[in-house]
Amino acid sequence: MAEPEAGQGRQMEGRARPVRLPFASTVFSQALMAASGAGLALFVLLHLLGNAAAYLGRAAFLAYARHLHGLGPLLPAMELCLLLLAATHVVTGTMLTLHNLQSRPLPYRVKAIRAASLSSRLMPLSGLVILLFLAVHVPAFRRPAGPSAELVRITLSRPGMATFYLLSLAALTSHLSHGLWSLFQTLGIVAPRYDQPLRRAAVIVSLLAGGVFMLLPLLALVWPDFLR
Ligand code: HEM
């Protein structure tokens, strides 16, 4: 086992042992986060395209719902994949966060926190908000026979619920923005000349996705005929 670097032993004194990572490697855990995150981001994008049918009116939204539920056994298979991806992402992400908090040498902590972007610092919090959102959203909307336009309109037009959706979607935008950039890093696109364009691309894609989702509760809130 590698000896601790000079001074590190003293910094670690009196602190808990770092959380053991799955398969004992930070690199593998980060790859697991990137792969599961990419799968979840793909779901969010497809879900966004499906829900965007609501902008075209009730008939388009119901046609999307019929199409989705016409997939037969493919739908529960996709739901199972989604659940496995989400479980992998949440468990590995929690362990990585705890591991990083417990093994970071103290003198570098302040500098590292200052250098990190806001969305990167908010990752654990925005992830937690998304988890809470899903605990409310999935039981509220998921119906074996397919989504109901009335249910979506009535739910999103309640001011409390619309506010909860808007705050959660802001958390999703922030999480997606840093997550996409991290994904590029894990894929090895690390040349300094790509840094700014990739950061910008991640922010633009996340803002677009968050904005298209957010307009739905906003429309339901102000337009009584939404999805009628
Ligand atoms: C205003 C924004 C949103 C609307 C209007 C919306 C709408 C819906 C509807 C109608 C369903 C039910 C689909 C069905 O019964 O087959 C659903 C399911 C679901 N939504 Fe959303 N959604 C929104 C945002 C999100 C976001 C941001 C996420 C992820 C972070 C998400 C994750 C899910 C999941 C995981 C399911 C369950 C999928 C399944 O089990 O088939 N939704 N959503």
C-alpha cells in the first residue's frame, strides 16, 4: 500500500478513514459516473422531446403518449435500465463525494473550493433536489395506461407545484451543465483550447433543455387552456 505523503499523515490525523469506493479506484468510479450520467442525460433529452409535443397541443401530446405506450415490453425494459442507471449514479456519486470530502488534504481545501465553478460546488445539492423531484414527479404522472393531459394540466397549474417544478428544473439545469462538462473531461477531451468552447456548449445545452422544460409549468400556470 502507498505510504501517505509527507505532512498528509498529520492532516489526516483525527479524521475518519476515506469512504471505500466501488472497485477501489477513483478513476473507475468516475467512469461509472460518466457512463451512468450519459445514459440519464440521454433519457432527459428524449423525455424533453416527448414532452415538447405539449407545445403543439393536446392531440400531439396524446399521440406521443400513445406512441410511448405502444412500445410494448420495450417500455418496462427501458424503465428497468433507467432505474439501474439512476441507482448506479446516485450510489457512486454519494461515495465519491464522501471520499473526496474525507481524503482532501486540508491546506488545499479553500483554494480548490474557490477555483471550482458554482455548478460544480452545487453538484451534491442539485443531485439531491433532482432525487426529491423524481420522488414527487414519477408517482404523480406515471400511469400504466399512459400520461393523462388533464393530470399534467391540473398538476402543473397549481402555483405550489409549478414553483416546485421550476426550482427543481433550475437544479437540473445546473447539474446537467457541470455533468456534461465532466463527461467531456472523462472522455479525454482535455486540451486547453477545447476548455472554454466545451464549457460554453455544456451551459448552452443545459439552459436550452432547462428552458424548454420550464416553459411547461409556466404555460400551465398562466394559460387555462393549456393541453385542453
Ligand atoms: C415540466 C417538466 C416535465 C413534464 C411535464 C413531465 C411529464 C412526465 C409525464 C407525463 C410522465 C408519465 C409518462 C408515462 O406515464 O408514461 C413522466 C414520467 C417520468 N418523468 Fe417526467 N416530466 C417532466 C420533467 C422531468 C424531468 C426533468 C425528469 C428527470 C430529471 C423526469 C423524469 C421522469 C421519469 C423518470 C418518469 C418515469 C418514466 C417511466 O417510468 O416510464 N421528468 N414525466
